[in-house]
Amino acid sequence: MVQAGQDESAMRSWVEYDADSEFPIQNIPFGAFLNPRTNEVHCCTRIGDKVIDLSILEHERLLSEGPIMENLDHHVFCEPTLNKFMELGKDARIEVRKAIQGLFAEGSEKLSEAMRQSSMFPVSEVSLRMPVFVRDYTDFYSSYSHAYNVGCMIRGPDNAIQPNWLHLPVGYHGRASSIVLSGTEVRRPKGQVSADKKVPTWSACNRMDLELEMGTIIGRANNLGDPIPVNEARDYVFGYCLLNDWSARDMQVWEYVPLGPFNAKNFCSSISPWIVTPEALAPFKVSLPAQ
Amino acid sequence: MVQAGQDESAMRSWVEYDADSEFPIQNIPFGAFLNPRTNEVHCCTRIGDKVIDLSILEHERLLSEGPIMENLDHHVFCEPTLNKFMELGKDARIEVRKAIQGLFAEGSEKLSEAMRQSSMFPVSEVSLRMPVFVRDYTDFYSSYSHAYNVGCMIRGPDNAIQPNWLHLPVGYHGRASSIVLSGTEVRRPKGQVSADKKVPTWSACNRMDLELEMGTIIGRANNLGDPIPVNEARDYVFGYCLLNDWSARDMQVWEYVPLGPFNAKNFCSSISPWIVTPEALAPFKVSLPAQ
């Protein structure tokens, strides 16, 4: 097992990949895929261009090198999504990440040749799946420049930013069941649009927009009504993904008053298949721009 | 089995109940409860003051008198929610409803004394549970008088009703995970409120409101992007319940611009435990008020 505190930046893997790979042994993202041999959807990770079936490693107890995973009395990676793993919390995630790095680090011989053959697949030969079951989906309006640009588009520059934006995270609930994996076909919606904001016509969307957003996956639940102290909030984050928030802007300007976006935003949102952990992103922390 | 088309209004049950009971044999609502003998949550119905465990009747094939339920190769009522049953669609629901009425109709001896003892419970002795797993929750602003009243409260009478309200169903997505069973304690939320709509203060909610709404349970899914023809929309409705849409109005007026209600509406919504079917409500249809 790789020791806690060990400098990861120098770590290398016996899996070969290019120096500019987005999936070095320092990353260890989590996802889900259809294992082409068993025809079952299981949780996985990726190093270089190899997708690794975590259910196979878990079954052999190769991920149980820390106290949480060692004492777990059920399997979490034979599930079709990461939800059961996410519920275990941050420390379990750190244990599993370290165990995977230990198995795949240069010089490690913990993984037999037979296990290497059975658990690893070229990414080009597998089908990736939705990594998580999304229970609820909230879209926050959290970049000033973006809020200003969209505000100008819809209300003009004088009313682009509302007073509340400076004081609270403005957000709305989206439709959780329309979140799909990147690559899924997006159907252009039809609906009401109105040029004069008084009388609508029926039309296919003429102003399809896209927004590159960062998705935050909340992996643990709190009890309804119990606030989470702000200093503990980070412990509820399992990881991050990219999100494409498709928007039908012409429908949005007609429908969004006073209850917010609805059909203009609920037809599809696409996420990336890999969830990148806070641990993997830690070395890339920078200060926020001054505000 | 009760024949299709038979006049239900004259039907009587061997279960005794008062003439003004809301649960006559004409109702047959669906719900979920903790069976106190097995300690498992199963689907149920109710006649008079008796809750009936449908998983026990299903196990004995007493609900399989129609072609859909007869050929079903799995059980749906031993689930902790109605979702698997709902997915079977309208015709399966009608079959089960008729089968239950046949078992409990006056003069019927299809249910043995042993089965009566094992499947029926006084409602006062059991714990009712959330009848459905709510995948997504949409709140529509569909009563003119209500929209006008709330609009006056928030924007004044001149802007109470927006032009779009007359042309499309204005709605927003709520938080599906905060829908709870009626009787669950509601915690008064804390958050930002602002008297001048410019600068907020932190406060417990001072304007808690409640709204009596009718909840519509959509029991079948469509494929993402496939529109449902309006004349087929009814077939997707499993049933109806009461819904209390708790609202923190002072938080709502501060936060709702421009993306709609969020924290003011997502802390709790309560639903009734019994889902009443379209078949049970059919005899009570009346014309809409003229508009």
C-alpha cells in the first residue's frame, strides 16, 4: 500500500501511457462501464488508456488495505453506479485510491498476470455508462461573467445582475432524470417561443445554447432539515465532472417568469463519464481571482 | 372476479365500515406500510379501517385474474414502494383493482379465514410509509386564483399574472428527496431574507405558508426526447394524492429572481399516504368552471 503523505507527483505506473495523458496514476478517476466479458455494468477506474474493473479487484480483496474497506461486509463496486461507494465517505475513497495506486505503481507485483488480463480493458473496446444515479440536480448560477452575459441576453445590461446574486448562491433544481452521459444524442426541443413576450408561437428551438459547467457530485446524504456546517461541506463532495448544460434560450425567455427555467433546461444535460476526486485535484489548487 | 362495466356504485364489502368512510370498496387506493408481523415494508390497499397487505394476496396468486397479472413472472407488491406496480401501466392497475374488489365484495368467499387473518391489519396498528419513490418532482402554478394571490403578495396586483401564464403550464422542478409522508415533522428553515430587496439579513423564516395542492403521480416513463401525445397523457397517470407545498415566503421573495424558488420551497413537501386511482375518481367527474 502506498503510504499516506507520500509524494504522489513522482509516482509512475507499470501501465504505459504518454506523458500528457489525462489519466496518469496520479488521477484515478471513478466511473462505470459495461464489462464486455461478463456483460454486467460495474464500477471502474482508468489509468492511461486502460479501464480497470474495480469489482474484480474488490472480489479478490485487493482494495481492502485500509480499515474501512477491510471491515466492509458488502461489495460496492459490483453495483452499476458509484452510489454505494460514495455513501462510504471521503476516508473510504482515499483508501481505495491509495490501494489502486499501490497495485498499479511501477515495480508493484501485487496484481498477478491473470488478474491483469481479467480486470483491464482498452478504453476503445468498452462502453462507458452513467457513473452515478443522480437523486437531485441543482444548477447554480455561480460565475459573475456568465451571470452577467446571460442576464444581458435576457434582461439587458441594466438588470443583468440582480441584487441577491451578490449575497447568496442563486440556483434552481433541474430534472435529474434527463442527465445523460456525454455522447448521448441531444434532441432539439419544440415548444412555445414569443418574440414580443406577450403572444407565443409553437416552434422548434432556434437558440440552442451550451454552457460548459463543472459538476459537483455530492456523495453523502444528510438528514432532512439538518444543516451541514460550512466547514464540513467539503466532506460531502465525492468528486467533479464536466457538465454541458444545454439550454433553449428562446423558450427560456418566454417561460422563466416568475418560477425560473423549466422546459428550456430540462430536456438534456450531459456529463462526462469520469468523476475526478478532490484528492487528484489537490495539487492543482490556485487562489481565486480577486473580487 | 368483478366484471368490467359492472356498476360499482352499488357494491358492498364484507369488511364493515361506516357509510361515510373515505375508504369504501369503491375506492381501493394504493399505499405502502410496515407489516408489523414480518417487519417488512410492502404495498397495501385499504378498505374501511383495514389495511390489506397486497404482497400476501399476490403471493397466493389472488390478484392474478386478468391477463397482465396472470402472466407476470415477478412480484410487484413485495417491493417497499408502488413503483414496480406503477410501471406495469393502466390496464394492470385496473385488473388488480377489480381482483381486490372481487375478494372483498359482500358474499365473496375467495379469501380464506386464515388469509383474512394474515393479510388484514387495523389502520391504527400499523405505520404507513412513503407510497412511491419520487424520481422527479414538478410543481405547477395551475390555479388562476392562487397564481393571482401569490403574484399580488410578491409583485403587487398589476404584475401578479405574467403573460405566459395564459399560454403554458408555468412550473418548476422541486427537490424530489425532500418529499415526505404527511405527519413527518417540518423544520422551519433559516436563511437570507431582505426587507428592501437589496441587502439581506439572516433569519428564521417569518412567513411560513402552506398550499393545499393535488399531487399527480406519473407511473410510467417515456424515453428521453420522445413527446407524449396529449391524448395519451392520461395513460401515464397512476393516481392522485394530496400535497402540502410548504413555502418560506420571506426567503422566496429575495431568492426567486431570476431562476425561481429554491431554498424557500425545497425544505419539505408533504404528501398523503394513499394514492387514489383515476378509476376511483371517475364517478366524481364534473365540468370545469367556465373560463
